[in-house]
Amino acid sequence: MGRRSSGPDSDRQVPGTDTHGAHFIVTITKSPNHQITKSSSGFTLIEVLVATAIMGISLGVLLSGFAQGHRQAFRGDMARQAATIAESVLYGLANELESMSSIEEEVEDHPGWSYKVEIRDLVLKITAKDQEEKEIEIPELKELVLTVQPPYDAHPFILTSWIPAEQI
């Protein structure tokens, strides 16, 4: 028959039969640079996983930025409304300061909003370096504190002003 050698780079002859019963010999030849070549037509699993992780992290950062921007815009809108309310309240109280020490009410035309006005003696707390805190009362001035409370238990907006005592 044919030559049969056994080596890693040798040819092999294999007997066989076809579907009609005829006998034949097949010669299998290996090339001198026999290597298993890797097809580069697709991505490996690790490449897909890394790309998915990068996309997930990027999407998370992007959505977090959008959410933070939305919260800041909402807080800015609340600050604008609080400033409008504070201006309206102070304008309404301009002639009533003499008879008032403290008042707390709901804001008309702004459901859920409320305000509180306090007028008290002005006491400054001063702390010098390496010394104890001192309190200094100033009888010529009063402290007006306006607290505007937004709905939904959000942080209040506080306006503090000093006014001459003779205006009260």
C-alpha cells in the first residue's frame, strides 16, 4: 500500500470505502507551517464584557449628572419662589412692624408654602482668637428673621435683616 510513517510532520494514508463499496486510499498531508489559525471575524467574550461594563459605567455617570442637574434646577426654582414670597411678605409688613413681634402664616397663592417672621433684640456673639465668646446687645437695632418654608419638608430659606429700633 503506501508509506506509513508516524511523525508530527509526516503524511498519512488512510484506507476508506465510498457509498458504493469501492475501496480507495486517502492521503492526508500536513503543511510545514501547520498552525491552528484563529478567525478574527468576531469579538471574544471578554471584549464584549469589557465593552458592556464601560458602556454601563458611562451611562450611569451620564444619568447621575442629569439627575443632579434636575435637582439643582428644582432647588433654583424654589429659591426664586421663596425670594418672591419674601419680597411680598416684607412689603406687606412695612407698616405693621410696630405692633408685631412674631407671626406665622400660610402664603396665599402658593399652596404648601408658609412663612414665619420674628423680631427680636439684636445680640451679637463675638469670639476673639484664643478667648471666650462674648455677647453684645445693641439696643439701637432689632433683628428681623423671615423664614420661608417650601412644601414637601424641603430646607427653609432664611432671611435675616437688622432694622433700626425706632422703626418698630
